[in-house]
Amino acid sequence: MKTTIIKIGNSRGVRIPKPLLEESELDNNVVITAKRGEIRITAAKKPKIISETTLLSEEALAKDWLRPEEDKAWAHLQ
């Protein structure tokens, strides 16, 4: 699709048609990079959100709990 660069205040910009935005599936968070003859707009990486339930999952805790040192430390309570 051919278009022109327009003036927006003291800056310049390009209008991105709705069909292109829908096809690209970009949301509001993007990264813009430039090199000679090219400006690229890509999706920003979403930060991984680690929930508390993940941190306290049985699988995660088993790595620390299921060791011989732990058995020895808690042996006096058995």
C-alpha cells in the first residue's frame, strides 16, 4: 500500500489503515526501529507475569523439599 508521510505537529507520521492494523494484530504497545530506507513497527514483547500460585506450586516447591538434606533437617519431627 502506497501512502505519504504527513505533518503531525512538529513531527511526521503515517496513517495506518484499519485493515492493516487488524491483519497485523498489533495492539497499542509497539517498538519502532529505523535504519537507512526503512522504519519497522513490531509488537512489543509482553512481560511475563508470574502468578503467586505458580511460585507456590507443588512442582516448584518440590525442587527444594525433595532433597536428602531436607529429610535430615526434619527427621526429629517424625
